Amino acid sequence: MAEDGKAWMTPQEIAGGLGNRFGKEVFEDLIYDRKTRREILDFVIEQVGCNEYSAEDYLREIVKPKE
């Protein structure tokens, strides 16, 4: 699961770390099932250096409808 030494990050911090381009790619990969959830998680973890729990939180947040 979560690796030691990886940072806890909020979904907003992860979004900032990914930037607009990668953030949009992650969102589209997730909603259109272009990649498996595991592949997307690994990509987010690798790009921003967060732990798995933080990456999961980010993926849950980006698919929530905005209020």
C-alpha cells in the first residue's frame, strides 16, 4: 500500500503538482476508462511523490460534481 517516505498531500496540492495538462489527462483516463485505476494511481504517485492514500483521495475528488 502506501510507501514509507512518501508525502501526505491534499487533492489541491496534487492538482497543483500535476498541472493543467496532466490533471486533465488523469481525469479523462479515469472517466473514459482509458487506463486501469492502478495505472492512474501509479502515474499520480510517480508524478507528484505522494502516497497511495493521498492519490486515492485525489481521484475521488476529481470525479465529484462541483457544487
